Amino acid sequence: MNSFKQQLEQYAQWTQECLEQLLPPQEGDRVTEAMRYSLLAGGKRIRPVLLLATCEMLGGDIRQARVPAAALEMIHTYSLIHDDLPGMDNDDYRRGRLTNHKVFGEGFAILAGDGLLNYAYECILNNALAWGENTPGHIRAAQEIARRAGVSGMVAGQSIDLLSEHHEPNEATLQYIHTHKTADLLTAPLLAAAYIAGADEKAISALETFGLCVGLAFQIDDDLLDVLGDAKDLGKQTGMDAQRGKQTWPAAFGVERSRQDAGKAIEQAAQALSPFGERGAYLRELAR
């Protein structure tokens, strides 16, 4: 049996291989070049890993899950490209190198993000048709991804994040931002995998709770890294949240409580997986 680290590397490798297969070649196309620049820059590939690991946990066909997993990374990358733009967070570095708009200009960065978002859904739907006997499951997975990434999900969280800059932090606003800006796109792969694997409602409910708790912990940890982290290790500038007047857990509650709340959220995530017994061991370890 593979160790946790070996399995993580395997999922990441499958995702990388699938992305390379799906992406159109550059061939002098500036938009495609900009898309590839950010998408193939590395990263933890957490969202594809969650989808692939959940599909295996539920006994689904991992072959059916690879394209949706890769497509989720496209959607995540589009969000980062747009998030880094001057009209949003105005960041110069991402994953240890210049952000997309610093290399290709704002116009092509916008187009690269648009291209990745639309191409992601093209790939997901082509994959749904390729697995004809399970097309309904793939359509439900696509619907869940679209909802969680869209105007009632990640986009909604991002909009409140912008509107709340330089306002006094409060827990209700923070919960809303973290739930939608971060947790929704971590929950999407869990539920997409559940629909592809044909899971029942009890499993779907447990995975939704797991995703929410992991998303909260993930964002609190990210907020803490902006306060305590090293820019060289993170590959991006630190201290930016305070400069922008962002609503963050450390700004509202301080570093120590933030650490405690992140820890509690991870334990709640682990408890949410109890219906799966030992099958949930990998996801529990991933969360921790």
C-alpha cells in the first residue's frame, strides 16, 4: 500500500499528465501561452487531489474522475490569475514567479483566466459524453462545480471580500467570505466525485460538512501565513492583507485564537468522515 506522500504525489502526477494532454499547444497563441504559464506553474493541486481521493474512497471509477479533477485546477488557476490583477489584489508574485499580468499584461491575463474557465467546462462536458453510461452523474458533478465556482459560490465570496475591505472585521462576514471564497471550491471536488461515483445522500452530506470545515481551516491558515510566513517559502508577498484592510481571522481574533479555531475546524472535518470508517483515513490525513 502506498504511503500518504506517495499517494499524494500519484494524484498530483495524474493531474499534471491530464492537464498536459488536455491543454492546446502554444503554437504562437498568446492566450494559450498565458493560460499554460499559470496552469503549469506547479502548486499543491489540492482540489484535483480531493476529487480523485474521494472517488477512490467511494469505489468509483478513477478514470472517469481525471478530467474533472484537471478541469477544477483550471478553474482554480483562472481565479488566481484574476485575483492577482490590479483591480483585485494587485499581486506581483504567485508560486515564486511573476503573476500573469506582470508577464502578459492585464488584457491577456483577463483573457487567460476567461479561457481557462470556459475550457474547463468544455473538458468536463466532453468527458461527460465520453462516459455515456454515467452521463447523468457527470452532469450533476458539472452542475455542482459550476454552482460552487459561480455567483452564489466563489464569486460571491470574492465580491464580499472586496466590499468589506477597510471595514471592522466581524465573524458573520468572515464566515461568509471563507465559506464561499474558499470552502466552496474545496467542497466542489468532493461532491463532484460523489456524483460520479453514485454515492448516496448520507455520503454527500458528510462530504459537504467535511469540505466546509476544511475550507474554513484552509483559509484561516492562509491568513496566518500572510502574517507569520516567509515570502521566499510561500512564493508570494506577505503582509498584504493588512495593507489592503482585508477581513481575516487573525485581524478579527488574533493569532492564537486563529490557530485554535483552525485546529477545531480540522477535527470537525475528521469527525464528519466517520460514516466512511477506515475508508476515510486518507482524506482525514490530507485535512490534517
